Amino acid sequence: MMLSGKTKKQTFVFLLLLLFICAVSPRAYAQEEASGVTLTAQAGFDGFYKAGNWLPVQITVGNNGPAIEGELRMTVGSFASGEEVIYNTPISLPTQSNKQVTLYVDMPRILNTPKVQLLDGNGRLVIEVATNTLSQLSSEDLLYGIVSPDPGELEFLEDVTGSYKRASVAFIDIDGLPETAPAWNSLDVLVFNDTDTGNLSTKQQEALRQWVSTGGQLVVTGGPGWQKTTAALSDLLPVTVTGSETVTDLPTLSHSTGVPFRDEGPYVVATSSLRSGELLYHQDGLPLLARQAQGMGHVYFLALDPKLAPLLDWDGNEVLWAVVADEVPERPYWAQGAQNSYSAGTAVSSLPSLVLPSALSLIVFLFIYILIIGPGNYIILKRRGRRELAWVTIPAFVILFSVIAYFTGFQLKGNDVILNQMSIVYGSLDGKPARVQSLVGLYSPRRSTYDVIFPDGVLARPFDRTMGDMSGSGSISAITQGSEFVMSKTRVDVSAVETFVAQYYHPGPDVTGQVSLELDGNDIILNISIQNNSDITL
């Protein structure tokens, strides 16, 4: 059979493509197998987070191949402005190892499926995966977090909004709760149901207590699994739990809510006695729902298991849980911290130690300069009969006064790097942990590069001084997370200020006060007295 020249050419190209596929595909597959690396990433609380709050990203890495010394990296930013911020953390992966790492990132509104990369020691990409899809909520949304083996039984809570416009329900594993308190700020209500809270790490427990103290609502349930559910939280509860018992009916609860139970008894109830706080529902003195204030938040104990009768699929659940939702505080605008980056940047860039010379000093300096370089220089040279030397004396005086001005300015601005910090503190006045937003300005007298290190428990990032919100990439190389939070290779120009915003929790200052209202005819008089017992000037 004879082939034309065109047919021969097409056949030749086809054979080349087939040979290329056969040669390359097995090699690519072999490389994937040889790497032996698996990577998964879960962001937010079941994908939910609130604008302006830190996003926890839980990353799980497995390595069945050669050992890797590298880093985990997330690059986030605004595609509109082109600004990007790199968040990374070093990681060591020996052969046959599995590790879990949490990165904390500030997520822009436009990005809903960020990617996580594993890079080796030479900066080469080993593997890349996308996180779960994110859903950003506003400050008008209520977010429930449910830690339960069967969280779907509490999905009805999305209809219990309290004073908020909407509500969302996040199903969370106990390992997914952050160890850094500022990363909890998206949550409003957290429910532990039939879960061993003894698995909470020390840092998770500390973060939980700090979150509650600034307005978080914690609900701990009872029922047959009360022992494991209260394991790490017994000292927070408003009751002392002693055991459980089976009762045939709970008429007080059904009558109080006005909704009869769907399922008949018997019901398993955790038995307890009120230690502090108040009883919201009880049956002949047996606490069914008790509440205790903790700072600005509350801790609830629900003696029943929501997954079991009589609460399972009960139409009165929304009435019962509205008691919790109604206590979620509506935070004032200032409690959200600084919102305008230009005002924040201007405030933190105003350094009291760097005082500009007064207008009078500048006028006197310029007057002396003009007097000497002009008539003074002319009169002296004329008397000496050497006016031709003006071409030498004038440049000399210019250089002299320039040197004087330079060294005077250098003395005024100083030779030290300065950190200026301003903080907004939100919390109660009982010494409980308070939520802090700090604006930090790094002043440098010369063009240089710095590593700005924040201690453990602090989440920080740069922001740019614009007319918008507190966003921006600043002039940093990356935000490196480990035992400390590091703004790596921060570039600062001569006499410039690089700005950062940090969030953390800190015991509130010792401040006491009283507030009273008085009626004076048709006027209402508000009397406030505040006493600062701390060593901090407020």
C-alpha cells in the first residue's frame, strides 16, 4: 500500500506523540509514587469564618518517601491589587511520618479556595492542594460550632438567630479547635456534646477560657455521656455533676416551653447541684439548664443529650436554645478594633520622641543662612578687596550649612529603631482575659531590613496606610509561624514607619467603677466613676 506525502507526515507526527506519551506518563506516575507525600488542608470552622478575623487552616502531612526538610506555605492576597502575603512554617518530615500543623492567615474577601503548598529545602514544590471551600460571614451572622459524634442533630440551630440576622452551624472535630485564642473570634456559640473534652490540649483549654471571657457562649451537655463531656470543663460549669438517672417524664420543661415532647420517657438526665449562677430550667430542683457568667460570656450545662429523647427532633428545641442565642452580646463598633487603615497608620506613625523643629527655629536658621551667604559674605570680601573669591566662599557656606542641617536633623530623629504601640482592649473589669488589638509602628532612622518577632499567642500581619480597611501586604518577605510569629525581612525606608496590626489576649487592667442613673425632672443624669488600680496609664 502506498502512502501520500501528507499521509506519511500525519502518521509520523502521530507516532511521535504516542511515543512521547508512553515514555513520559510512566515516569510521572513513578515520581508521584516515589514522593510518597500526602497533603490535606481544612480551613475555617467547617469552612465558615467572619470577615476581619483570623482563619485557622489545619494541615495534615504524611510522608512515606525520603525525608524532607522544607516548609508549608500559603500565599493569599487580593487579585485586584496584586498584593500578596506569604504565610509559612518550617516542617521536618522523616520517612514514615505524619504531622498536623495549623497555619493562621488573614483571608481576603475575594479568595474562597486557598491553596497549601509543601516545598522542599531548595524551594521546589513537592505537592499542592486546595482547601475546602470557604464561606465568609459578616458581623451580623451568628456562628455555632458543634463538637459531637452526630452534629447533624443540632443543624436546626441555623433557625435560632437571637438578635442576629442569620445563623450558620459549623461541624467541628475537637482537633480542629485552634490553640491560639484570637483564631476563635469567628465563633459565637460552642457546643460540646457526647465528646471527650479530656482530649483538649492545654493550649486549647486556655484559648477556650479566653474566648468565653470576652463574650463566647459555651454549652456542655449531659445525658449518658456526661462524664467524658465534662472531663476537662468541670471547673467552668455552674453545677457539680454527680451522676445520671432515668426519669419517666420532665413536665416542667415541656410546660415552660409550651411544646409537648414528641417521644415518651424514660429519659436519661445527668444529675447535679447548682454551684453558682442560675437555674433556667429545672425539674423539682434537678437542674436541666443552668447558666453561669464568665467575664462577658456564659457557660451553660444542659443535663440532657440533644441526640436522645426527649430533645431529639423536639419542636421546642428552638425555644430552649433561644435562651443561649439571646445572650450572645452585640459588640459595639469600637470593640471590632481599628477599621480605617489611614487613621490607624497615622496614629501609630506619630512618634512623640521625634519632635520636629519649631517654625521659629526654621525661620531663624534660614535668616542666618541668607544673611551670611548674601550681604555678610559680600561685605567681608569687599573690605578685603577679594570679591572674586565669592565663587569659592558661596559653595563653602552652602556645604557648611547643609552639614549643620543634616547633623541637626540626625540628632532630632535619633539613631535608634523605635517600636510604637497603641492598643484597643475589649473585656470585662473583673481581671479576666481581655481581647486586645495592637497597632504597631516600626520606625527606622536608616534604610534597613528587620525581622519583627511577636511572642507565642499573638497573631500579627502588616497593613498599608490607605483610605480602606486594615489590609495590605506591607514590605515583608513572609509571615513565618512557629513558636513565635515573625514578619521576615521587613524592609523599612529612611525615617519611615512600617505598620502592623496584632491580636492577642491579655489579662485586663485592674479597673473598678460604678454607674448610676438619676432622674432630675425631665432629665436623666448618668454618673460614672472609674478608678484605675493598675500601673498602666489609661
